[in-house]
Amino acid sequence: MVNDTISDMLTRIRNANLVKHQIVQVPSTKMSLAITQILKDEGYIEDYEIYDEIKFKSILISLKYKGKLREPVISTIKRVSKPGLRVYKQSNNLPNVLGNLGIAILSTSKGVMTNQKARELGIGGEILCYIW
């Protein structure tokens, strides 16, 4: 049993990218599904599919690579807020990831979103991870 499902998901994606796998399987939760949808919307992954077994629900994520050498589109994933140390930011203090070339995924009162969308809406929240 994994206590931190978000860290588990990000680690699975990071490891699959390192060995250039095409598909990675992640246990399905509402949060991991929201993060996966953001990754697809921002162009970091190709697609995802919800795989429903009898006892186990999971997400199959199709990773995205570029060029003939298959360089991963996701070069770095960093978990920021952890169960032992939560990191919250106000709307006027939201981070710029790599000079706005990367994204920060936040959990806000309006749902899970990127730092740019939270800045537009003028809301802050818990910073889950940085991706570039």
C-alpha cells in the first residue's frame, strides 16, 4: 500500500521516461487522473486511457518523445509538497517554473490546475509538483 500516490505516480513516469517506455501504468485516483489530464492538456504526454479491472482501476499513460533519438518531452519532474511538509502559496506568490517554460501543478479550492491558470483566476493553493 502506497501512502503518497502522487509521488508514486510521478516516480513511475520518471522511471518509464528514463528507460524510454512507451506506456506506463499508474493506479487510478481522482488526483492522479486530474494530474494526468493536465499533463495531456499541456502536451507533456500523448494520451491516457482508464483501464478498469475487477478489483483494480488504473490509468495507462502513453508517454511522448521527440526526434529520432526519442528524447523524452518531460525532462524533469519534482515533487514539491509532501505528506510530511505541505507547501502552500498565495496567488501573488505563485512560482515561475524555468521562466514559464515549465509548469507547476497546484491543488486549489477550484480544483487541480497549472500555475498560469491559478494566476489568471487569482487563487493560490498547494503546490504538488514542478514539470519541465
